[in-house]
Amino acid sequence: MEKKVRFGIIGFGTQGGSYAGFLTGKGGFPGMPAPECPPHCALGALCDIDPAKEALAKEKYPEYPFYKDWKDMINSGDVDAVITTVPHYFHTEIAIYAMEHGMPILGEKPAGVYSKEVRLMNECSKAHPDVPFGIMFNQRTNKLYQKVKAIIESGELGEIRRTNWIINSWWRPDSYYQQSAWRATWGGEGGGVLVNQAPHQLDLFQWMCGIPNKVYAKCLYGCHRDIVVENDVTAILEYPNGATGTFITCTHDPIGTDRLEIDLTGGKIVVENSKTATVYRLNKNEDELNATVSMMELSRLTSGNSAGGGLYTVETFENVDGWGYQHTTVMENFAQHVLYGTPLLAPGSDGINGVNLCNAILLSSWLGKEVELPVDEDLYLEELNKKIAAEGKFPTR
């Protein structure tokens, strides 16, 4: 019989309920089919402070222990690891407590709201290297993005010159933000689209293309929505090698766009809707073309079917993962890491990179100037606390 890791789920809301469904085979989001429970995973216990969630959990999962205090669950002996699906500000506190008490933890994204707290979490992980620490960057299991990353890292297309990701497929009406008092607030959630919808893309962006060293951003707050946090973002990036990039996202476009472009000296990679990738491989790299192509050749190469004209070749591949399977793949990988030391697909320490980029984008917008990465942790927290104080709903951090 396969060894199994009993996961305790801290937070029994929409996401936590889906994870419970994954781990029991009882379903995920309403109307969405659930993947099979991974072979080395099982549900161990549930936890939430909301009496309504407790009643729901005891109705759907009466055979599993329920806890009102996550510390009690961690110390109960009913679980071998925990998954956090709670508001963002609680991620760090729970992770540090778990690691200090020898409990493996798989954190939900984002790793935290501000890089200073995430750094403390990473320092705790370094102090307890024997305690597994992962993060639910489920998009890293996407075979399409894994292949794109491998192509870039192989060097076959040369050096990155420009990146561009337009990810506007996050349409959210006001009813979405009204679900909970903590949503779309500085004190409750720590931001808007950058900390809620886009952390996966921020992680993938730097995971595949590298970490930028400078950011200049324009953010709109409450754009066409009754909220105070950012929901329309345009960021200009600069990389250490001189490459540039843009990251554009919003929550008020019901049609939406999801297009990633990566220009390199030897070609171009385009990903549409996170499903289809097209790789254009130049037959000669751009530096050589620039030095040798005449105006007559330029006309021939850039008119009509350029691929047929000998400028480049084309490869296309697709992602075929179904919804939910990426989450369970991360769970199974984490369980195998706990049991057998299998390398983690998404180490928890990687979470700080996306948080740093998010913080830099917001700080640039608040200050109206370009900022450098890694972000000034104290300055960012100071400015965030000003937002929280002006909001008046939650205490400053």
C-alpha cells in the first residue's frame, strides 16, 4: 500500500473546499470535475474559524476532524502536512509557526503581501532545512511553460531582448469584491489584481525570463470598480542585460487577452491564452541578419510567407492539462518530497521573487518614479501602511 501524506487544510473557503474535494475525490469548484486523488495524498483534517464553514465541513466531510484553531490542528497528530488557503496576511505567520514546529507546509500563493515578511519566512525555512516548504505555483506544472523555460535556458534562441505579457483575462464585477470584507482592501488583502489574480503570471514571468532589476509602473486604483486597490496595471521592466519588457493586467475587461511574447536574438516565442505556444526560430540570428541583409533581401524576407521565404522556421505545441490537475500535481510532488525527498517543483523560497516584483510595481506607482529590485522593503511597508491607515478598516502592519 502506498504511503500517504495526510494534509490539513487551513481555511475552508472556495479554494480550501476545492482542495478537500481533490483529496477525497468528492469534487472541486461547483460544476467542475475533480481529478483523482493523487496516490501519495490524503485529507487529514480541516480548519476554519467561521461557524458556517464548520457546519458545512461536518456535513460534507463528517469522517474528518475539524479544528477552529490552526495551531491545534498542527499539533494534533491528525496531519502530516498543512496547506494554507487563508487571507494573504496570515500566510507568513502560519508558515513560520508550522516550520518551527516541524510541520511541512504547502503555502497558497502569494507567499505574502510584502517582501519583508516573506524574507522572514525564508529565513525560518533556512533555519529548519529538514522541514519541507513549498508554494502552490501550480502553473509551473504546465508542460507548455516548462518547455518554454527549457528552450530559453538551453540558449538555442540566444539572449532575451524583450518580454511582453498582456494578461487581462481576469474580469471581475463588483459582486466578486463584495463576497468578503477583506477582499480588495489594503489591510485585508494587501492589494488587488497583483496579489490576487496575477501572482501566477508574475511567478512564471520571472521563472522563465529572469528577474528584472528596474521597474516603472502606472497603476489605476478602483478603475471602473468600487474598490480602492489596483485593478489596472501597466509596468515597464528593465533587465540586467539591457532587455526591456512590459506587464499589463486588469480586471475590467470581459473579453480579455492573454498573450506572452518573448523576443530573443535567435527567434521569438509567443504563447496565446496560456494554451498554445509558437516558437519562431530564425535561420540566422538577428545580429547576423542586421549586418548582412540588403534592402532588396529585406523586402523579400518580410513580405508574404516569411517562413517559406527562409527567414525562420515554426514550431507549435499546446498544453492539454485539465483544470485541477495542476494543483494535484503540486500536492503529489510535495507529498513525494515529504516521503522520499523528491525535488520540489515550486520551493517556498521562490515565492519572494513574485512578491518583490509586485511590490516594486506598486511602489513605483505610488512614488511616480522608477524603482530598483530587490525592492526597498522598509520603504514599501511604510507606504503600504499609509494606504492601510487611510483606508481605516484594518490595523497597520
